[in-house]
Amino acid sequence: MRYVAAASPGLVDRHFGGPLGDAPAKAPVVTFDRRDSYQDRFARELRGGAGGASPARHAIPTSEGFVGAVTLGLGWGMVPEVQAGPLLRAGRLIQPAPERPVDAPLYWQQCKPDSPALAAVADAVTTAAAEALRS
């Protein structure tokens, strides 16, 4: 699944006005939870391996709430591309570094007992993922 750095236009104006390098380390950031490392990974890659995202963080542990917080300008964040697309097209979000996405592998797991119902669910999930996600 592809994640893109995104922020509200107001946050970009306030914090991303100059060279992008230090902005993610200084601007407030939205994370999903304490284990969410995508923002730090993006900031480190942008700065050549140094540092991470800002310590000023808002943890929003729901997908819709996370994107809503970024859209409202609470901070910037790595938003799933499928959720960011409509907001980017509408101008409600801006990508400060569109050439620097973060890709995350996804895995499908299911319990060992095989049944026709589980096989049908697995087929449906993998088919939908193949159509909607990058490979």
C-alpha cells in the first residue's frame, strides 16, 4: 500500500514555505499510534537518514480520524494514497513531496483449517487488493 506525505494548505503555508528538508522535523505531525513509524521514516529519508518527524505529535488511532486530523491542519502525515486522492484533487490536501511516497507491504493471513467459505473470502480479498493496490 502506498502512503503519501500530505498536509492541509494552511499547514503547508505555515511550515513548509521554504526548503522541504527540515519542515517535517519541525511541523506538527499526526500519527496513528506510538508504533506508527511512517512519518519518521519519511522525515529521515528526506534528510538523508538523520532525525525523524517532529516531537509535536497527535495520535489518532482511526483511519478516518487520522485523515480528518491531517485535513483540518492538526499536522502533516503519511496518508494512504487511496484516501488522499479525492482530497488532493479537491485541494483540501497538498503533497509537499509527491516524488517521495512510502510503500508498505500487506499480507493476508487466515487460520489453517481450510473451508470453501474461507477460500472464497481469501480469493475475494486478494482479487480486490490486486485491483486496488500497487504491486
